Amino acid sequence: MKPAENLAKESIKNLKPCIHGGEVLDAAGKTGLRREEILDFSSSVNPLGPSKKAIDAAKKAFSQIAAYPDSNSNELRQAIASHFKGITKDNIIVGNGSTELMYLFADAFMVKGDTAVIGAPTFGEYESAIKKSGEIPKFVKLNNNFNVDPSAFIREMSGAKIVFLCNPNNPTSMLIPAETLTEIIETALKQNIFVFLDEDFLEFVENEKALSMINKIEKYPNLFILRSFTKIFGLTGLRIGYGIASEEIINVLLCAKIPWNVNCIAQAAAVAALKDERHLQITRELIKKEKEQLLSELSKIDSFNIFPSDANFFFINIRKSGFTATELTSKLLNEGILIRDCSSFRGVDQYFIRVAVKTRVENERLIEVLKRTVKD
């Protein structure tokens, strides 16, 4: 038999796994530390973890594991619709993590010869999703301040099938100005271009519901909005995300997705998490307070250039520190601190890192190790 690699589809042969934060088990294997001994600042999720109500619901759902889960997650879709108001469950699709929906969207709508436009730097799975579909992404570099240049972006998206945008962006933690976002979406609508808008981190931003485009899906039938239970809800290991769009888009995706893609435990936990408004409020208050404190301490390291942050993490240029991102990441890992080396992001050189906002005690440990390691 021929080697399996030779028999694979062309779009699969050259795919490489995307690098992510949160690889604590891998870090533990490299250092010999136990997982519990590593503080993970590389993954920007809720530092308090999931709500107790979500955990209790997950435990209760174990009684259901002998049966197939609801293939279309109808109870959860209804809970999401009630959470946002102005939409129905028919505007919602649920996925095995928001990443599944990136791949599903590209697979459902990209055909031979199509192009997708992606900003750079941004989340790497958009690129992988497009390449897996067999088509080629086009990259538009962000400006020197890592903001979207609307004129350049609109010029480059002409003739595309899909535009991928992340708001706030990962790894930069910056929001796209509302007027820029609206201009891109409206131009895309006139040109029959889909806009895939990733709002996974928007729930950490003040005035989140006012900034979200969820209430604009009726006005913009080309818009698909991605959300996740990974970030603020802390259900990271259960892998559950969702998308909001017109019924027409959702119907296509529901037909294209695999059956039973979200397990019964994840569905139950997500429903409970949505209803626990108190946990969300406590989380947002913690992030606001600790973000200010962490920024104050990070700013005392003169060799760090910290970019404005709208989400729950900081994007930092460490060029003047004397370390590359890979070197500093390695140094900190030996101390039990895991940060995100951003050199794997397209459009970023070897001198950028990303660190999440965590609890006061954890943030103080990060600052202590950084001050001992980095010379001003």
C-alpha cells in the first residue's frame, strides 16, 4: 500500500497543527513540574474557572451519558437566545468549541477558487480552516499600531468569499473601532462577502452588549458572529462554542455539521453557566480590578512596551529586554510561569508575548518572576 500521506487530499498534506496557549501538560512534560505547579498566563480564560452551578449541572448530566445527546443542542440554543434577546434559537448553532465552527463555516461556504481575507496578526485557526477547505487565505497586515487599516482591508477583500475578523483581536487585545467594523461589514454586504466575526473575548470588555454586532444580524445577512463558553464562562475542557447569524446561514451549517457534535455534559453545563449572572458579574469585577493592577506593575518594567488592552490579556513588545519571546518564555517556565510566545503568529516578529489577567496572588507571582528575570 502507498504511504498514507500520498493518499491524503492535497489540502491536508501540508497542514500543520496551529500553536496555542494553554499547553500546560506539554509544559509540565518539558520541565518535570506537576501541572498544578505551573501558573498558566498563556491562556486567557476566566481565572475563577466555571461557576459552581455549571459544575453541578455537569455532574447531574452524567446520568444521561447512556443516551445520545440532543444533536442540535436545542435547549442550549433556546437559553442563548433568551440570554441575548432579539434573536431566536433558529439564529444559533452550537459547536464542539468555537474552533469547530470556524472549520465548519469554511468547509460549508468555500468552493474551488474562493479566497478568504484574514488580518495579520490574528488567531491562527482561521488560516488553518481555509487551507483545510482546499483554498488559499489572503493576509492583510495590520498597521504599525496593530489596528485594522480600513482602506487597505476593504481594498484587499474585493472578490473574496469570506472575511475573518476577531474583535477584540487575539493576540493584540484591541477592539476594532465601531465605524471601521461597520464600514467593512457594509462594504462586504454590497459585494456578497461573508463576514466571520469572532467575538470570543468581547464578554471581558465593558459595554459588551453595546459593542457586539449580535443585534445587527437582521440588518447584515452576510454576518456570522462567533462566541465561546471557553473564555469568560471557563468551560474550557468541555469544548463548547456557538455562532449567531441569519436563519439562512444557520440552516446551511446545521445541515453541514456532524451529528451529536456536542456532548450532554457540555450542553447542561453551558445552560447553567448562562443563567449564573452572579458569577459573570464577579468575574468582570475581578478582571477590571486586577487588570488595572497588573498593568501598573508591568508598566514599571521599562524594557516592556505594552499595547492598549481591551480584553483580559496584554500584548507586549519585549525587544528592549534583551530576550526574544522564546527565550523569555523558557526562562519563566523554569520558574513555573507559562506565558504565550507570540512569534508563531503571522505578522509578528520574535519579540512579542501575551499574558493573561489572573487573580491578585497569581499576578503578583508573575511580576515577581519577571522583575527578577528581566533587566530594565
